[in-house]
Amino acid sequence: MSAPQFLPWQLETARNWLGNRERFAHAWLVHGLAGIGKLDFAVAAAASLLCETPQDGLACGHCAACAWFASGNHPDLRRIRPEAIAVEEGAEAAEQAEDAEPVAGSASKRAPSKEIRIDQIRALESWFNTATHRGGWRVALLYPAHALNVVSANALLKVLEEPPPHTVFLLVADAPDRLLPTLVSRCRRLPLPAPDADTALQWLREQNVEPAREWLAAGGGAPLAALRLAQSGEAACPPWLGQLVAPLAQGQSPDVGTLAEALEKVPATDWIDALQRFYTDLMLAAAGAPVRYFPALGAGVAQVAARARPARVAEAARWLTRQRALATHPLNAKLFAHSALQRVVLSCLA
């Protein structure tokens, strides 16, 4: 048995933070760049707070509380996340609101929710009103915080205004500015830094990710994002993106039809994400800065940026962001990719 571990670049922050428990706040907002391991930090923090014999503030991995945590059965821990994420994690969606009122209609006939619903917050009330099982902390782990809708966020706000005793809330978010300001004001903020490049590269190599430097660039310097990309089966720089950039760099239009066929079987969220990273590189190159995500395409991207009109590039980047909302809809995949690529080409050619 072992306790959840903090990632190497989190250890110092964790020890400093957990070493001051006598003045611990009742709610913490753990935030930082996407893909740096904020949820890993929060899970390891929950284990450490529930541990009965912590060592240097961290979970020992040997006590009864750590055994319960490892088995997923600690009675003083609640995970509040959307049903869709619970299903991805292998949990039953019903677990998310085990004391909640049933949703009208059969739960099996509706898609798992991508939001944290108000009944999940209400379901915590009976938990708050019982004593902790081991006489220590009770931990509510909520992620991602931006999945709270307006109603559930307001319900949580009321809880935090009169916090239950011996309870610590750990809210995980990429960007606090996407949350209700009143909710943020009720939490102590705990910003997590991104690791330096050497630390991130060493960790990626320990995970057998090569070429680590290219994958880290593709992940925007975030090692867990880089690891997810590396495990996707794609290349750090997708071949289709190189086939898009090469003719654009020469002021020519690529074969959009062939590229659309290549993207037809790629999840729309994946290729839109790659195009969004390409546009970030394009705008960096236009400003004379090094590209961030696709260094292998740096020279070509710089040539495209020199020809393109910044206003058209910026507008196309905003348009792509709006397309994210359509990416999971049952559209014709090839036509969707074709129209997006056409928009990209038009924005890049003078």
C-alpha cells in the first residue's frame, strides 16, 4: 500500500503548505496552468490531510486512514466532479449524488452530465452533519471548479459562507477568473507553479516519453499535458499540420480536400486543439518571439506569419475557439474539418 504521491515539482509547495495546518483555511482554490498536475496535488493533499500519522506533513501510506484512501473507501472524503469525469475515472455516475434526489427519467437513458449539479452539493448536507469517522479532518475534493453551473456555484457559496466544522474544501481550477468572484473570495488561493524545463524533461523521460523535448513543447511546457499527448498515438507535431504549413509558408494553398480526409478519423477536439496551438505559434512569430508548441515548424510558421494579416489571424483564432463548442456534436466530420481548414487557409494567405 502506498499513498498518492506529490509530483517532484510539487513537493516543496506541499510541505510548506501542509506544515501550517494549525492555521489552515476551510477552503482552498488550487489553480495554475493546465497540465501541470493540479488534480494530482489535490488528491495527494487530501490523503495527507486524512492521514493519521503524517510524515513531514505528507501521508504515511501505512495507517488505517491511508488504507481506506487507497481502496477508495475513506468515509471522510468526498469527490465532487461531473458524472462524465466520474465515468472516465471508472466510477459509477450514480456515485456522484448518492444521497441526491433522482433526476426525472431514467439516469441510464441520459448522457452523463458534464456539469457539477446542485443535487451533488445538496447531497453533502447529511455528510456535514455527522461526526468525522476518525476524529480528524473531512475533505471535499471538487474538480474542475469551472464545471459548477451558476446554481450549483451559488449553493456551494452558501456552504462556504457558514463552513461545516472540521471540513476542508479543495477546489481545483485552471483559471480562477472563470469562477464566480464571490466563490473565489471565500477560498484561500494556492497557485501551483509549472516545473522548470529540466525537471519536466527528466520526469517525462522517466515515463518513457521520447523525444521528451518535442512533447514538452507540444504540451506548452506542462508535463502532464505532454504525457497525455504522447500517449495519444500521434506525433508531437502531427504530419497533417506540417502538410498544411509547408505550402502556406510559400504563399500557396494546400490541398484542403486531402487534409480534410486525413482529419476525418481524428477526433475534432484533437485537431482543433492542434490548430489553436498553431495559431498561438503564428501570433508569437508575428511578434518576433520564438514559437511555443511546434518548434519543428518554426521556420515555416515564421514565413506564414510574415505574409498573413494579423487582424485576420486573430479573427480566425477566435473563430476556432467558437468551434470547440461544436466539436462533440454529431456533425459530418469531413465537412467540418474541410470548412475549418478553408478558414485557416484564408486567414493565412495575404
